[in-house]
Amino acid sequence: MTTLGTASAAPGEVDTGRLPVGETRDGSQFGLPVAVVNGAREGKTLYIQAVSDGDELNGLGVVKRVVPQLAPEELSGTILVVGLVNYHAFQVAEHRNPVDDTKMNRTYPGNESGTSSERIAAATFEIASRADLVLDLHQGSTSQMLNEARVRCGPRHRLHDECLELAKVFSCGYVLDQKGPDGQLARTAPDEGIPTIDPELGGCVGWDEESIQFGVDGVFNVLRYYGFLDGDVELESQTRATGFDRYGAPSGGLVTFRRDLGDEVDAGDVLFEVTDVFGKLKAEVTADRTGIFWRSRRLPQVATGEYVCSVGTDVDQY
Ligand SMILES: [Zn+2]
């Protein structure tokens, strides 16, 4: 029997339930929605979580689509799922947990007697620690972004190769291979010996069908490659960036992009221009280095210094 919160599944069974993590401001208990898919045969354990950032819903779209397709009688091993990590942020459709104004993915491995976010991180990190592989489904928030997978343990980590392999199996086509900030699950779980990636399924407000499909295909690739399901996976070469240059607005006004997501850019190429309200050019911003146009803001209006776009640099194939 495998148990996760109130969900319990014997071999060959699926169950869903709630993982209690505390109480809301009105004193009612709340729990994260969880699923356990217990394969009929022994095997590895995969942990999948979504909505660590409350406005990143594509991962939830993946979970909603993948879980009903999983037949435990065909499965070897166990899949543990938390469909919605950032409970409070999800309620108000915001990125950060409004209870403590914290970004969940800076609080791992969490603290069971800490802040609201730290407690949720601790509860979900405990589940991740039971797994052999972890997928932490994110997206570029509401910015526009490529579909990519992030390897966050850093190139000198003992699990770097395993994390890169997992990213290749997930196969979004692009990989950002760069050590992440403290407190990310994809940086912390490899310290426990668990290969972990942070798939970034595009970026949008609400759901994006193409990105959700990348996520669904990625999960099934992982299930086949690591022996949860029968079938072969043909590994495809991924475009990897190990640098990530961010560009801000040199002046306030309206941004027009000169590059599309996925475009190769050379040093000196114009990335975007800023005009005033009546179309008069105020600034042109060029790429400092060669790379791939990776992420861009959604709204055109910017203040001086405000984030505009990112270019993935030091690009190779692996
Ligand atoms: Zn995120």
C-alpha cells in the first residue's frame, strides 16, 4: 500500500486525496490535491508536482491530462503527484504565496514549523525525497517563453549528468543548464541523490495547448525511458544554453520586439526598441552576446530598468 495524505493505493490501484498542510485564515484545514498511481509491478518512484508558482498553470494542465491516462495495471513502479503546490497563490491567481509574500521555489527543502511557504515546501519535499526522479512543472510565469527544461544543480554537482539525461528524455528541445538560486527544488533534491528537472512549459496567462502537450509528451517519455511503462524513447538532441542574459529597458515607453522566441541572435543585433506614445524612437537595445532569443515580457509598457527579455547564451547541442 502506498499512501500520500488521504490517498492510498495498493499495487494496481489509483487513488486521489488531499495532503493536509495547515489551516487557512478562517481556521479550516486545507490540503494539497494529491494522486497516487501504484503500478501492478515493482519499479522506481516518480514524483511530479505542479503550480509551485501560483500563476503557472500549464503544469496543472499536464497533470489533469496525464493522470487519467495512467493505467496502474500497465505500470511498473509508483507515481506520486501533487497537482497544486502553491495553494494560497493559486486561489488568487498570483505568482507568490500571498500569506507570506514568498516565492515557493526559493524555500526548499522547507521547514515544517516555518512560514506558510516553508511548511508547504517541507511537506512536498518529504514526498520528493521518497522518489527516484522528480519533475517540478513550471513555466515562464505570464511572460512569453520557449518550452524548455532547466537543470539547476550546477555543472559540478555529482548528479549533473543524470539531471541532464532526464532533461533530454523530457525533450522540450531546449535546456537551460545553469546552477539555480538557493531554495529551488531542482537544486535541492539532487543533493538528496534524486535527479530533478524543472520543465518550463512556455509562458502564458492561463493555459497554452502547445506547452501542455510538450509536458504530457515529456512525462510519457520519462515513464517509458525509466521503465515505468513499456516502449522505447528515441532520444533527441537538445539545444542547451548555460548562460542567460537579461535585458532591461534603458528608458520608459513602449517596447517593440525585433526578434521572435527561438531566433538565433548575434552580438550587436537589435533585440527591441522603445518608443514614446506617439511612435518616436527613444532607444534600441542590442544583444551583448550571441545566443537564442529565449523569453520576453508580455505587456508592451515599460519603466526605466524594467525587465524586457532574455537571451540564452553559450549554446551547444547535446
Ligand atoms: Zn515557476
